[in-house]
Amino acid sequence: MNDFFSLINGIFKKNISVLDRGLAYGDGIFETMRWRVSKSNKLQTYSVEYWERHLERLKMGCDKIKLPMPPKDLLNSYKNKILKKSFEGEINHGVLKIILTRGTGGRGYKYEPNLKPTIIFLSFPAKTIDQKYYNNGVKVKLCKTDILENRKISGLKHLNRLDSVIARSEWDDNYFEGLFVDKSGNLLEGTMTNIFFIKNKVLYFPKLESCGIEGIMSQVIKDKTNLFFKGFKEYNLKFSEINNFDAMFLTNSIIKVVPVKYLENVSFTITEELRNLVEYFS
């Protein structure tokens, strides 16, 4: 089985130009999602979870940084091409990543107006996530590393992830994730996840204004709030307040919903509504 497949501008290869602005300046955006192959009447269908939602956020990111959004039909054709190749390579479900960069340009921050974007599709086999995380919850900690705050690019899955890279070096396998706190002491998100709290069957989500990314999975959970919770509130969550909550969980498009057992020395329970939420997305 291959470790991964790489499709760059429609061609299967594993290298880009050293002058690509994604490499030089992090000038680009990305999306990560789960996919699988299903069969019906000997026909293969390559399905990507929340594909349309991911394309919408990709379009939002392109608009914000003034990067031309590739045609949807082209992205669909590239998606099918790499997933077909993955299936032929004995991968039938896994992780799909799309990276868009502004393309190859000369030296300097200023970019030429007519650059051709680089479109990268990566397909990886799925990694098994230990079921004990879903059954028993995980341990998370606060990061000492500051998250980068910038309202202009807040919410974008841009290629400048150095804060998460540095923060991720702060813990070993005793912890599942680390959480960022802003300068006012508000809990924001994990290095790779969004965070939610539950109190009296009401769902709470931190405000993400000057930094942070609202994940696709968190959007889906908000849309389904009424199936599991009495209501939903979004506000500034202080670390000093977390003792007031009954439960906590993490989300992203790959892990879905993972309960938190401990945040630092504060413990949480896995409430009935949280257990139902985990099972719903399993």
C-alpha cells in the first residue's frame, strides 16, 4: 500500500517549484477532509464528507486573500482522479487534503496579478483512532505558545501554521491536544481542533474573532444542536470558568467528536447528550 498519493495541477507527481509562493511565504490555503469508496451495482463512488462545505470555506479563503478560486468542476475532476488512483493503490478510505497556493512567482512579497495558482491534492490512508479516546475521554493542556492574532486572516486555513507547529512540541503522548488562550485569558481552540463545553444540556462555543478557525465539524454540530442540546451559546470562555461546566469535547473533520476527561487538573464527565453526539458521528 502506498503511503500517500499526490496530484499537482492534475499530474501525479511529488514536487513543486522552489519558487512557489506557498513554500516561500505560506501564500495559500488548505482544507482537510475524510473520504471513502462505496460500491453499488459494481459502480464505485468516491464520497468526501462535507465536500460542499469545504469548497465554500475554500472559496471564502480565496476571496479574503484575493487568490483566484479554481473552477468547481476542475476541483471535482481532480478529486475523483486522485481518489480513483488511491483506490487502485488499495486505499479505500482515508484523508484528502487540498492545498491552493498563489503559484510560482519571483522574489519579493508583491505578487504578479496573473499568476496561475498551484492546486495540490493529497490522499492519505486513514489512521486508526483508539476507541478508548471516545469511550473514556482524553487529557488536554493549555499551550504556553501564543496564537497569532490577525483579524484580516482570522478564520482562514492559511499555510502559516507556525504557532501550531511550535505549540505541538510542548507535550508528549500523555496528552491528546493543547489549547490556545488569547491575551485576555479566553480559551479559543486546540492546535488541530475546536472546543465545546456543555452545561445543563446547553452547548457553549468560544468566540473566534481576531484568531482561530471555525472547523467544518463545528459548523455541522451547531446545525444539529437541537438534536442533542437545549440550546447553543457563543461567548468568551475564560479558563477560570471551566469548573462551571459539566462536559467538554474536541472536534475536527478527521476525529469527529472526542470527549475531554481532563483539562489541566479540571475533570469533566461524559454526559448522556455527549455520549449520544459521539455515537451519532462514529
